[in-house]
Amino acid sequence: MKQRRLPPLAALRAFEAAARHLSFRKAAAELAVTPTAISHQIRILETDLGLTLFDRHIRRVSLTAAGRALFPPLRDGFAGFARAIDGLYPQVRRVAVTLTATPLFTERLLIPSLGIFRARYPDFEIRLHASEAAVDLQGDVADAAVRYGTGPFPGLVAHPLGDERFGVLCSPTLGLVVPADLRRVTLLHAEWHRQTERTPDWRRWAREAGADWLDVAAGPRFTDESHAIQAAIAGQGAVIASPLLLRDALASGVLVQPFGPLLQGDGYHFVATPGNMACADVVALRRWIQEDCLGHVAASASSGEKAHRQTGGGSAISLLPDSR
């Protein structure tokens, strides 16, 4: 019998992830390696096959004809592996599957959708763990997490959920119409644990808006972001915050986003250990977040984008397609 010859499994796995995301960076985040490692594995595969699988462009990649032919069977094959391995796990039920996320993400996105989770997945109980600190998923505190950042997340499997943006939000009672109106209101500051050039604060907003006249040092500071938001709802001033996380407040009209620009943030990722990511209750968590907590945000952003453009604004969030 002729011996079956296959390229290295690591190279095939790297190609499948990169082809699914059309991004070496996002594939690296999912597989907890560096983009350079992904590129190296794909070069190995291309050399082994004697074919070019990706066309490399500036800041993006696309599949060649050979890549498009190879991707579907590999995608289906790895999905089959995951289903088979999931079936091998002992059928011992957790009392509850625990998801950890930041307090604001938990309060604004997860809790309002809890009823949907219970209706869609009546066999699973959920426990929400809110923490500003990143919980070690190798321990026994949580089974999965929603992480904000750029990755990679060593030792974890990561599924991108979407990119965050931040803008000026305030109560409509303040009557803000144009950026110059900020001269007459209080700036509310939510303190971030790590300060970088990409921190979405008033300093960065003024820089990107060309508002060098704005006194970005003035105004009260809050160690708890939700307190700064409550102050904005109460009409105490304007805050730089996430339209995604505050979509209910914007929809009800207690907050408005009077003008741009929107600041590009980092991405949200659903992460778990490789073993947990294959478990049915963790799969249910991921689908719930993608389809119910975030899925209709994409539809709302799409339907509201036209009206938002008419007022000179921008889309509140850029969501990635479902990565299942």
C-alpha cells in the first residue's frame, strides 16, 4: 500500500486559521503564537506543496486559487477533529460554567442577555465573574473569559469577537452640538490601569480631533468607569466611553453621541484553554456572546450607520464575522 504523505500538521493548522481569518495576526492570536510563527509555518507548507497559497498585500492577505481549494477540506477536517475530541470528554457536568469579563462588559452586555442564554441553553447553568484583572484560566476561578487587547494570549485559544471604538458621550440635556461646545462643560475622566498612546481618553480624543484648545487635564477623575458613566447620565459632564457597551443608554436617549471623532480601540476576544474550548458548555458561552450579546449589535450598527453618517458621525463598533 502506498504510504500517505501529508504536510506538517502545524503548518496545516496555521494555514487553516490564517485562511479563516484572512489575517496572520488574528490567526496568531487564536493559536497563541506570534504572527511571525504563522508566516513561517505557511512558508513551510507552501514550500512543501510547491504552491503559493496567499497573495501578500499591504496590511492584508488573500487566498490564491490553490489556497481557496485547500481551505474548505481543512476547515471541515479541523472542525471534525474538535467534535470528535469533544465527544471523548467524560460526560461529567459542571455545576455551572463560569465566564469572567470586566465589570462594565458584564453589566452592560452580559447581564441583559442572561435570559436569552437560559432559554437557548436550558441544560447549562452560567456563573458570571466580573474582574478588572485578567483571571488565570489555568486555575479553578473561571472556565472562559472575554479579554480586551491585542493578544496573543499564551496557552489559550482565542476567538476574535470584534473591535472596540470610543467616543464623546453625554446627556442630551447638555445640548452639545459641535466640539467647541465642550468649552462650557465638565470633562469626566475614567482612569485606565495602563496608560499608553492608544488609551481612549480626553488627551487622545483632543489630539485626533485637532482640539488643542481643550483643557484635557480639567475635570473629576473616577477609578470606576461605571461611576464616570453615571455622572454623564446625570448631566454632570461629558465622558469618553464605548457606544457598544452603552448601546442601551444611547437607544433610550439618556445618553447621546453628539459628534466625532471615534477613537479606534483594541479588540475583544473569547478565550479559554484548549481543553475547555472544546467543551459543550464553553461552546454555548461563545455562541451566546457572538450571536446574542454582540450579534444584534452588528445589525443595529449596520441599520443605524446611514443615519449616523447623515449627522457626521461614524459607526460605533466594527464587528468581525462569526468565527465558528
